[in-house]
Amino acid sequence: MKIGLRTIKTAAAAPIALLIANGLSLESAASAAIITILTVTNTKRSTAKTALNRIFSLTLATIIAAICFSLLGFHPLVFGLYLLFFIPLSLRLDLAEGIAVSSVLITHYLVAGEMPLSLIFNEYLLMIIGVGCALMANLYMPSTEKKIQEDQMVVEVSMKKMLGQMSAYLNQPAKEEELRQECLSLRDFVREAQIRAQEYEENRFFSGNSYYFEYFAMRRLQLKILADMLQILNRLTAAPEDVQELRELFEFTSQTLAEDNDGSAILIKISETDRRYQQKQLPDSRQAFEERAMLFQLFQLFQDFIEIKAGFYRNK
């Protein structure tokens, strides 16, 4: 059985919250531990956002409960009326994650049959202790930057290899279908790497830089285009001389593909190759026309593939 870091943090923070609440002789001290358990998340930013939302949510809940209970009394049916107002307002104000926790704290007023300032202060202290211990637990987050950089290297090497194989396997449908499956598997890997990159960014409070996340988003788009290209290549049966320049483009790109390559050189080559194809004699048969159309579509897709990288390079 594997125990994750979040579980360890929660197991450590919840008892501390309970000890603090008991040390302050707060009513329903166990609620502080429950709030901590519900507030610890996978990243610093998400935990901070949850903590703030829960405090705002408690304020909204307290105001609505005070109005309902003072007008209609401390009755279970009045608690239902409170929920009729509180839940829709919470959803509209994007405070949905605080509905359950705040409503549990509001039941303490219902049980007490009153809402004195001392009890309201008690509920706020429970909330502050609970979310505070969750925030303290998430102050330490091991850096995953090295792992993300390793993911980048895996993607770079895999895409280079794939482009080289595309060059070698032109007009070999069986091999190209195999490559397409590899491309789809790599897309799944990149999607997981992008999630790791997002968590890494969310664990940096004072950084607005989302470079790694955007990098993997760019590679995902490129791999989607590669999958579409391979689907076309799987149907292409053009003459060797007709695909030679395409073969050379794939080979050149496989050798120059890199994180810091702006793609300008390959875009020039694509433009020159496309112009030469445009100048060739028109096809004289239906099959030749269809092959020329597929080649044109491939060039368009390949240009999109490179322009995505060029755009990323300009905006990084």
C-alpha cells in the first residue's frame, strides 16, 4: 500500500488542528480537524484558494443564518430555508466548495438555539485553525522541475525519432499505422506531463510563468497534427520521386527539432518545396490527382506543425 505525501500531510495537520482547538477550549473542536482534512489539496495555490473561499463562505452562511434564525427561530425547517438561500448564492459566487463545511458549522447555532457573538467567534476560529493548518501543511512541496525537464527530453527524443521514421517509412502503410499508434501513446504521455507542469506552477505562489505548461500544450497540438499526417500517409501510394522532397523535409526536421529552435529555417524549406510542387505538371489521371491532393494536404498540415512551434517560440 502506497501512502502519498498529501496523505502524510493531512494525517499530521489534522491532529494539530484538533490540539489547537482543544487548547483554546473551543466548542466542537473536532470540526477544525475535519476542515483541515477537507482543505489540504495537491498544490499550494489550490489550498490557498480553497482556504479563502471557505472563510468567505462562512461569512455568507453566517449572515443568511442570522437573518433566518432571528426571524423564524432555531428550527430544523428554518435550517432547510437557510439552505434554499445559501446554496444558490454560493454557486453564483463561486463558493461551492464551502457549502458543506460552512453548513456544518451553522448547525452548531441550531443545536445551541442561539447565535451569540462568542459562538460566532468560535466558528470563525474553528475555520481559521482548520484552513491555517492545511496551509501550513502545504508550505513544503518537493520540486518536480527536474522530472518535468526529463519529460521534455523524452518528448523531444521521441518526436525526433518519429519524424525520422516517417521519412524512412514513406509509402509503407503498415509501418505508418504503427507510427500513428506510437504518436497517440506519446500524446497521452504529454497530457500527463502537462498535468505535472500545471501542479508545478501552482506550487509557486509568486510566479506567473507557465512556460512548462505552455510547452506541453504546444507539443500536444503538434502531436495531434502528426497523427492526422500519419493517417494520410497510411493511404498515400505516390511514386518515390513525388515524395522525395517530403522525405527530406521530415529528415531535416528530425535533426533540427529542439526546444530552442524557432522553426524559421524549416518554414522556408516548406515554402520552397510547396512552390516546386505547384510548378509541376498537372496530374493526368484520377489516382495521380488524388495523390497530389494528399501531398498538398500533408504540406499544409506540416506547415501548421512547424508554425505552432514558431508561435510558441515568439511568445515564450
